Amino acid sequence: MSWEEVKLQVSDEVRQKLEDRHILEEEVKQVIHHAEIEGDKLYQPDANRYLAKLRIGNATFYAEYSIEPDSYIVRSAYAHKSEIVG
């Protein structure tokens, strides 16, 4: 499966957060896809959620999500830009 095929469930509240933070659903899909393919994610057993990150360009994107049989429920997402010089 490619990242484009990742199916997300996004509540109106989370969708607004993504918009406010200038994060595209496509970026969240890439983060989740990478985490599920590579296993590069943290599990939060108390909440039954995962936290994953992926660097895209000069920004690192984080996604907090739960897994459903046919989709991923996006709980939150954020990003930061950084550049190491030197």
C-alpha cells in the first residue's frame, strides 16, 4: 500500500487543528504510512494510541493516531521546522 491509499478518519475538531497548524492530510498520511511500514512508532497503552514522526523537507511532522481495521483515526498532529547549520 502506498501512502496515498492510507484511509484517515478525522474529526471536525482535529481537522480544524490541522488547518490552524498548516498541516495537510497528505502529510499525516505519509507519517502514518512510514510508521506502519517501518515500525517506527511509540505505543501509548493507556490510550491505545500511537505516536509517529517523519521528516518531510525541512519540517518534522508528528501524528497521534489509533488503528481501526480499515482506517486510522487521527487524534492529533503537529509539526516543527528546523535546520541544523554548521
